[in-house]
Amino acid sequence: MERVKPPRSVFINYPLGHPCGKPFDAPLQSHILRDTLNFFSTATVPGQIQDLPYQWEKDFSWDNYFRDIREMVEEEGGQVQEWKPKGKSL
């Protein structure tokens, strides 16, 4: 996220498509939204990124996530595009 250089941002280590947790989990979504808005209203440094402390319920690994995506695409007969950020591992 630092490479994008947002004015201010929060990061939550959840799977793609789940920036606020599981669907219909209103209490958790409210906490995440409240923490995000609180950070935006108090951040004083441009480019500041706040990691939110929430953890995905199950063990979550980006490596496993991308492996599962690759398997699904290959099962459907598609091609997986190779991409990794330069100098960083996921």
C-alpha cells in the first residue's frame, strides 16, 4: 500500500473482497468502520497508514490464498497471470 502513496489509509489483513469482515457481521463491521473513521479524523501526517488489529477468523495466508486462486483458475481451464511486487514477497 505504501507504493500507492495514499494521503491516509488503513490496512486490515483480510482476504481480498472482505475489507470489513464477513457479510452480515454488523458488529465487527461497525468496529472496523469506527476505527477507520477515528484514524482519519486524528491522523496528522500525510501518507500515514494505520494497521488495524483485527484478525481473520481462520488461519489466513496470502500464499495459500493465491495458491487456491491458481487452482480454481486452472480447474476452469484459464491461465494464471504471474505477478509479484518488485522486491517484496507476499
